[in-house]
Amino acid sequence: MRFQVLYYVHNSVLFDVLLGANNLDDKELKDVMIQEVAERITGKTPKEKREEFRIVSDYTPKGEEEVRRENAWGFE
């Protein structure tokens, strides 16, 4: 079952609810939140995912290139 209201929820709220569901051990709510996150990242490039969730890379450009080379299967 998909909750349409989640479409309007900001990512920070989504993650707060997910953490709350995890702490309360609410499997149903946790599953809904995880599905929503999965739907938001499906079909996006790693760069788009970082922008969407404001993830800052810890790698230097050289370090990132090395990781991409070692794990090329994950960037196909």
C-alpha cells in the first residue's frame, strides 16, 4: 500500500520518521519508509542521489576515481 502523502514529505522528515519507526520497532512503518526512499532513488545516478539527499563525498577526486575503478560493476 502506497501512502500518497509521502510524496510531499521533505527528505529530512522522511528520515526522521524512518529512524523513529526503527527505534519503536514498527516494522510496517519502517517498510513503508524504506520503500519510499527506494522509490526516490530509483533510476537516479549517484550524483543525482547525492544532490537529492545532500550527501557530501568524503573522497578526493583521485580517491573517488580509484573506488569507481575497483567497483566498476556498481556504476554501470
